[in-house]
Amino acid sequence: MGEKVTRHRGCRARLVLTATQEDGLDQQAHAARALWNLLHELFLASGVRRPPFSYFDSEIRWARANIDWLAELPAQAAQAVLKTYRKAWVNCWEGRAEAPTYKSRSRAVPAVDIPQSRDLRVARVHRRWGMVNIPKLGRVRFRWTTDLPGVTKGSPGGRITGARLVKDALGWHVVFRVERDIQVPPARQWAESHVGIDRGVAVPLALSDGSTYEHGPWLKREEEAQLLRAQGQAERRARYRKPGERCSKRLRTAYDQIKDLRARAKRRVLDWQHKTTSSIARQYHLVSVEELEVVSMMKSARGTVESPGVRVAQKSGLNRAIAGEAWGRTAQLLSYKIEDQGGVLIRVPAPGTSLRCSECGVLTVGSRESQARFVCRNPQCGWTGNADFNASRNIDQAGLALASAAGRAVVRQT
């Protein structure tokens, strides 16, 4: 038997709101954003480096009692805004993040916190639907997608500690904050089941055991045509918009179509990533991935006026493909899923993994003849094979070496 640990996870579900409920939740989100901006204005106007946040607490009470639109935000949600704002400054003072700024209406994600689980009263009413209580809105139906501790019969130990309501292009969603009691399997032997993963564009995930995980286009052909048409309409209609002028209804309609299609594609990406990473976490005990600098890899090749870049359009297409694969999120999902299964995720340095021969270990320039073919230039070796498979084998070997040198306790912290 392994040890029993508590994991903090989030469970996201789609809400089904009436028009009145959606308007009320939109008002709460705008009030939460405005309250953040008011707190930031008070902080800057105080002139004190670290003012006491208890003063802000009294100001919130006064504002909610005297400003009608601010009173739309529940009291617990208002306190959550203050707590989040205070935490943002603490992270800044301790060097973990940048200083908080104002939240604009166009860029901020609409969100409302429900910090206490007793306000939720979650219940399952159907195989596919559940009910949750939202302050000042009442009972709301949501799509049941996973078992929730304390609600589903026979579910593992744990509880719901709170929730956050978030809006995207597909509508409002509830994200339950969950504490789960997980029985982590005992420490496994890495030599029993280990794998290296090479992340790419042509082949999204290539594993060192020869298997691959691939997917088709995220949008269907007619959806791609619809997206291109909406982008063209938005570009033409935006030409008639004067600086500082509000969007017309026709321009807003085009923007909404673009936002809806892109959100649909993102949902399909997330679905594929979750299913793929769950499958990998169940099969392997030790998983090694490259520690990629994705931001540096996606830099534009445009250059400057004095020294313009070359193949700018080709590099732009590659950058879009890299962004569409979301390599960083794949590693993030693998990290916690493998940990729950009692395994280990190793991040190995990226330099040399695609040019080194996995058979003899010799690194030679020009050994990768193309995107898919690797030929070892070592006269004593001459191994040939798939370039992605070769890179994944190098990653696997490097991960095994790091795990053997550092030990499990050190590896789990990386």
C-alpha cells in the first residue's frame, strides 16, 4: 500500500443559465473587476509602500452599502477580490510576480469567486446534469463531467472547498476547487516502465518505444472556411472604425464568430491533451520530456529595417503551429497526472537531443537529413531511422541518467 496524500485539483463544468441569470452573473463579474480597480486606485492614492489592508476592508463595506451596482457582488465574493489583490502585492514584494495593474474591460477575463463551499449546495440530479447554488442567482444547472468528492456516492475521500465562475467564448463555467484524498502507489522501479517524449509539429508526441500520438485539424474544413470568412469581414469592417470609436454591431458580430470558433478549437485541443496525458500517465512510471524555451522558439524572424529577416512567412506559420500544439500545457498536465499515479516526470536539457545518435551517442552536425530522417555520421555506427524516434530515445536516456544520479526525492522536486 502506498501513502495517502491530499491533492488540490480543479473540476470545470459548463453552466446552463437563463437570460436573466446570465445578465446577473455578467453584472457580478463587472462589479468584481471594478472593485479590483477601486482597490488599486486606493492603494496608489495612499502613498504608503505597504498600507494596512484592513482599511480597504472598511472601504469595501461602505462602497457596497452606498453604490447600487457594486452591491450586486455578493459579500463573500467582494472579500475574495480583496484577498486576491492583497496576495498579488505579497507576491510582488517577495519577488514572485510583477506588480498588479488595472483590469481593463476588454482584456480581463470575467470571473466571480465563491470562496465557501457551504454556499454551493452541489447535488447530482441526473446522469448528465447537476445543480449548484450561486449567490444572488439561485439554483443553476451544470453539465456533470466528473465525480465530485462528497457528492457522488462511492467517490474517494475529499471535499469541495469553493468554486470560481469563469466566462469564455462558449459561455459561463464553474470551476470547483476540490480536495481529494489520493492513495499514491508505492515507489516504482524506473527500469520497469520508462519513456522519453519528443514534442513536435508534424508528429505531436513521439515516444521512445516507437508509438506516437497524433491528431487531425482542430477545426473541420467548413469551420476553417467560416473562420477565414469572419476574419475577412472583421478586417474590412474595422477599416471604417475611427480611433476611439465603439465597435459597430456588424463588427462585433464578426469578432464574436471568430471568438466562438477559436474557443471551439481550444476545447478540442484540451480534450485531446487530457486524454493523451492520462493514457501516458497510466502506462509509464518514469516520463522524460525536453525543457523547451517555447517563448524563445516562437520569436519572429522579421528582423529590423537595417537587417530584415528571411523566410518571415514560413517562420510565422511555424510559430502558429507551435502555439497550436501548446507544448507547455502538455508537460503541465503530465506533471500532476503522473504524480497522482506514483510516477515521476523528468525535464532534461534540450540541446543535442535531435542531433545525437541514440545508438552510439555521438553528436554530429548534419545528421538530421530532414524533418523525419536521421542518419548517424559516425563511420563506426551509421544508424538510420526516424528523427523523432531518435530524439525521444535520447530524451529517455538522459532522463534515466538524471533519475539515477539525483534519486527520487530530488527528482520529484524538479
